[in-house]
Amino acid sequence: MTLSLRGRVTWSFIIANSVVLALMFIVFNYLNNLNKDIESITVKSNRVALLTDEIRISAVSLLKYQRRILTNKPTPQQVDKIINLCEGFTSQLHTLDSLYQNPDAKKIVGQMLSYVDSLKLVLSKGALFNRGTSGLSTIGELADKILDSFSEFQDIQYYETVERDKKIKKIIGETKRHMMIVLIIGFLFTIILALVIPGKIALPFKKIKDAIRELQDCNFDVSIYYSQDDEIGEIAREMNKMIYSFKVFEELRADRISVENRKFDALANLVRKPVLVANAHGELIYMNNQTYSLLQVQSEDVIGKEMTETVIPSPIIGAYELALKRRSKIENEEVKIAARSQKNADEEEELQERVKEKTKEKTKDSEKSKDKRRESKDSSTKALEGEVLDPETESEEEKEPEYLYEGYANVIPIRGKESSLDYYLMVLSKEVFV
């Protein structure tokens, strides 16, 4: 099933909320169970503590009346009161016995019950009204045994209280551990959702962004692959159509430019005059065959380079610089291209080698001292000047130079939308343009 972008966002929101609700429910369940366990333990402990206090009061009251009987002559009212007190004591012990599962506690409670029953039996026989001392001693022994049993029961109750506190701490610790595990699992699951779902949603947009960057670099051999049939898929298909249209347009534009370049080249060669074209930055972008023949250069040496970095004659460079400076048409600018003979070139190379040798000798002599270095420098300079200004050379310089081409340059600016897109067409002619 293919989901739209809106459906993906909706389901992501539903899943995230479901995870949060599940975590809340689990945490609430743990807290509720903890509350129930602690409540049950606390209620039972409170009932035992309350019942123990009642038993303590009954035992103290029983001891008080037992002392009265032993010290004074017993009366029927006192006997009846002790019997009623024993019956209540028995009821309390039965209730206490039902609350305990510990066999030691049940054993002590059973002993206390037997002692209380024995005391009731002795009191019910009416032996106290006789003057014998056997009945009194029996009552005293039974009361002491009840107090001893109650003391043992209190010790057991103390240990029960300690165990109860340990149990409560254990329950709280286990609940904390379970809640921590649940929260950690929920946190990891949330992180996974946060990494996976936004990535699934953002991946198509990243593809579209990369395709747009390729288009900015004029790379039309790119396409967006996205197989889902949703809003992003529609955008991807439309952008692929647009990229294909750009590619077709670029191919048509390149073909048109190529055709126009061939037309311009044919027309420039039909003129039978040297023709040059430069851009607004002073870089040569075209020369016809007559210009190549005149200057004796190759296209890779001049095309696409600034004229000042090539072997283009200075008169042509001067005419172009004037046109670039004025940004206007230049007419009938005189151009004279001097011919360079092989002899002059060889003499110039020899002169440069001799100057280098003299310079090396001068460098060696300069290591002796500064004064000598200065004198040697002056002498070598004079010697070089003497050699350069040779009479034969001076006589050759006084001769009239030989020009390879004498004529006039006409520069015509071709305006673009911006000044940086301007072109300058130069035509060399030996006749003055009217």
C-alpha cells in the first residue's frame, strides 16, 4: 500500500502518540501495583499492631486484677470481671491467630490461648472462695505464663516488622527497575522512530535538492528516481520533465551556436582581411585564417588568453585597450607590425648569454669586499653597456625598421545585456575606412 506524504506524517504522529500512551499506561500499571502491594502490607501490619495494643491492654488489666485477688480476698464481682476479661482476651487471640501465617507466631498464640482457657477454668470452679492457697498460686502462675508468652510474641512481631520493611523496600526497588527498563526501551524506540521516519520523509527532498544543484552547474544528465505514487512522486516526475526540456533546449542552443560560429567563421574568412574578436576582459576568442597567417601563431597559444600574455603585437593590444577603456568604436587606428628577422633574434640571444656570464663573474668578485663589489659592478655594467652599444648595433638601429604589416585597425563594439557581456570586433585594413 502506497501512502501519501500526508498519510505518512499522520501515521508517524499516531505511532508516536501510541508509544507515549503505552509508556504512560505501563508506568501507571506499575505504580498501581506498587500501591496495592504496599497498601495490603500496611493494612495488615496496622491491624496486627492495633490488635497487639488491645492484647497488651487486656494482659495488663488481667495482671492488675490478678494482683488484687492475690493481695485481697476475692469477690464474686472481681472473679466475674476477670472471666469476662479472659473471654475478650480469647477473642482477640483468635483474631490475631487468623492474621498470622508464621508457625512460630501461631504456636505462641496457641500457648497464650491455652493459658487463658486454663485461667478461666480455674476461676469458674470457685476455688478462690475457699481459704486454700493452691488456687491463688495457680492463678499467679497462669498470669506469669501469659505475660511471658506475650513477651515472646512481641519479639516475633518485631522481626515481622523488620521483614515487612524489607519486603516493602524490595517491592519498591523492583518497581523502579521495571519502570526504568520500560522507559529505556521506550526511549530507544522513540529514537529509532525519530531517525527512521524523518529520514524516509526527507530522503526524496534530498534527491530533489541534489538534482537542483546539478542543474545549477548546467549538468542536464540527471534525473530524480522516486517510485512512490504520492505528492513527492508527482513533483519528481514534473521535475524530470523539466530537466529533459532543459536538456533539449541546451542541445538546440549548442547546435545553434555551433551553426552561427561556422557562419561567422565563413564570413570572416571571406572578408580577406585580418579579423579578431575579444571579450570585455581582453581575452581573444576568435581569429580568422588571415590573422593566423599574418601573426604566425597557433590557436592554442592565443585563444582564450589575455592578449597581454600572448605574442600579439603591441599596436593591436593598444587599439583593443583603447576601445575597452572608451567602450566605443575605434576607427582607423594606425597599426604597424614590425618584422623580426632571424639574425636579430640570434644576436639578441647571444647578447643575453653574454650578459648572464658577466653577471656570474660579477657575483664571484663581489664576495671579496663591498668596495670591490661596487667597483666590479660599475666596471661590468660599463663593459656591458659598451658591448651593447656596439657601433655596428647602433648603425643597425639607425636603419629604418622593416614592417611586416602596415595598416589601420577598426574596432566595433557588440553590446550585450551587461557590460561584461560585450564583444569587440577588430578588422585590420591597409586602406582607411570611410
